[in-house]
Amino acid sequence: MAKDRKRGFFKPEEQLKPEALAAYQNGRLREIVALAYGQAPAFRKIMDSVGAGPGDIRRAEDLAGLPVTEKADLVQLQAADPPFGGFVTQDYSQIRRVFASPGPIYEPWPLKPEDDRWAQGLFGAGFRAGDRGAVAFAFQLTPFGFMLDAALSMVGAVSLPTGVGNTELQIDIFKTLGVEAVCATPSFLNTVAQRAREMGLDPAGDLNLQAAFVAAEMLPESLRQSLESDFGMTVRQAYGTADVGCLGYECYHKDGMHFPVDCIVEIVDPDTGKRLGPGQVGEVVATNFDPLYPLIRFGTGDLSSYVEEPCPCGRTTARLTGIKGRVDQVTKVKGMFIHPGQVDQVAAKFPALSAYRVVVTRADQRDVMTFQAELKDDSADTKEMESGLKAAMADILRLKGEVEFVAQGTIPDGSKKVDDRRVWD
């Protein structure tokens, strides 16, 4: 019997009326603020710095009285108070895994994960109990693969941790095991479709994919339509970060990304921290309810806006209208963040460089990263240096890229270290 992948909810709170939803979230907010103030020294210092105590944060609107903690702040706080910057509330006996993201930033994973926001997102995307679901995200150092693996279990699906790469092997697994649902980047699914055809397979007829949950990259509508046509499946996207988890997901109606019920998402003015209203573009700022690693008013650095109009699916949370850019130069390429400081680290290994930048473009629905470099001396051995730069990029940026040596004066003084030239439809 065909599964209904269009309707339903993962948990009843997703359809609470606005007043009841606010009461539910505010109750959880008061609990996490009290816990963090009592057991997370870094958060206590933040509240003390503005003369606030737990009793001053009773509802979501009260968060406006606290400063936003940016990702760059977290890097500095962890460096000063390793490994977690004073935000972890418990000792290592309650930590199952520790992940490392660029920065570096270390994220603890609880002994017994209870956060079900990614499961809310999977259900919204059409994943159902009994599905065989592949997770084509990395399980090395970064937490997203494990997050989705846990979420599939919460939904009642079987998890196939296929990871990244090995396209032919993954296609064989999809075909042999009859995989119905897949978590992947949009560009990886595009590669799967192309490779399947090269193998003499029809992605729609020979594979059984029915629902895709995509994240970590932009999803142009043209690419979504292409993937849905290639595979004969629905493709829905989600948004979140390794630090604070899922912050938005599409339902069948794909009219914005619903806020999960178990967190508070704000859109704020990047300069003042003031909360903005529907339709206004600002930084996505999140408060999670994680008892191990509570991050309260954490700035993601991503720009977006939200709408509050009712959705036909029946979910009552507001919806993000897509990611519209970054507050800083930090840029996501092939699902990985690139920081300007990492570009400096690559260049520091090559004293012969006089100027440099990373240029990000788009070709055949894939991100292309090129390290552009000017040389102090045009007689330098570029062949050897190109090989070294590619190795340094793979090591420091964790991504493969191209190298282009350009004439002196091509890269202006003060130019961006990460120049994102991608155009999205």
C-alpha cells in the first residue's frame, strides 16, 4: 500500500494554535534559561553582563534583552576555555561524541539524544515509518550524518549510513535494497542521476526513491524540478547548523521552511540585535532547548526573513523564506563552511604569494571553488605550487578545488578573501 507522504505531523505540538504554541515554547525557554544560568558559566556571564537573571526571561520576546552570541564569539570563547567555552552543563560522562567543525569549533553530542527537530523535518519531507532511508552526508568529524541517522530512527525508518562519495556503490545500494528516502545535498543527487544514466539505469524506473531531504546547499528551483523529474520523487529542503540543529524545514507545500516547535528562531538586525518583523531581512538567531549544550540567542550568520501566513499543511509555526546571504564572508561551499581565516592559513604556507582569494562559482549545478593567486615573482615554479595549494586546500578547507595564477594587480587591495559569485534562480 502506498504511503501518504503529503499529510500528517511528527508530533501534535506542530499544529498548536499560536497562543498554545507560545505557552509551550515559553515553558521550555524558562527551563533552559534556568539550567544554563545555573550550570553553564559562559551563559551566566552573558546574563550578568546585562544585569539579567533567569527570572527576566519568561517568554520569547524577553530574549531581545540579551546580546547575540555569534559563531566567531564561540571560537574565541572555546579557545579561552577549552573545549566548549563554558556552554556545556554536564561533565564528559554525559557526552557520547565530540565533533569538530571549521573554526575550530567543538560540538558535544549527548549520551541519549532527545532533540527531534530533524525528525520533524524528515516527516515534513515525506519520510515515514518503515522507509529505508540513506544518509549521504559525512559521518567524520561533523555531526550532521549522526543527527539524521538519529532522526530516521525517531521517524521509525531504517537508516543506511552511506556517507559521501562512492556514487556507483550508493546507486547499487539504492537499487538492491529498494531505498525509498534519501538525505543528501542537491548536487550529490544530481550526480547520482547522471551516473545512473551512465550505468544504463533509469533513475525513476530502476530506483525506488520517493522522497528526498536536502540540506547544506542552496536549492535553486530549476534544480529541484530537474531532480523531481529525474527520480519521480518529491524534494524538500531544510536548514540548520551543527551548533544549534534544525531551524527550518519544508512541508509538501514547499512554501517556506517551517520553524520546528522545539526551538525559538528570531530574525534580528545584524547591527543592533533588535528583533525584526515578518518580511524584514536580518540574521537568523536561534535558541535551542538542549540540556547538554544550550545555546541561547546564537547568531548563525545567515540572512533570511519569515512569514506568518497559515500553511495548508496545518503547521502553525512561522516559516523562513530561504537563505539570502551571510552577515560575514563565511561561505558554504559543497555543504562546508569556508572562513576567511582558513584562506589565510592556506596562503601562509606559500610565501611566494603576494595576493590571493577563493572564488566560488557554479557550473552544471555544482559548486566550483578556485584559489586565485598572484605571485611576487613571475618566474616561480607554478606547477609545484599548484600541487601544494591543492593539498593545502584539501587539508585546511576540507574541500577539493582548482588553482588559478593571475597577473599582478588582478586581485584588488581589500578584496574579499571569499568571493561568492554564484547566481541562484
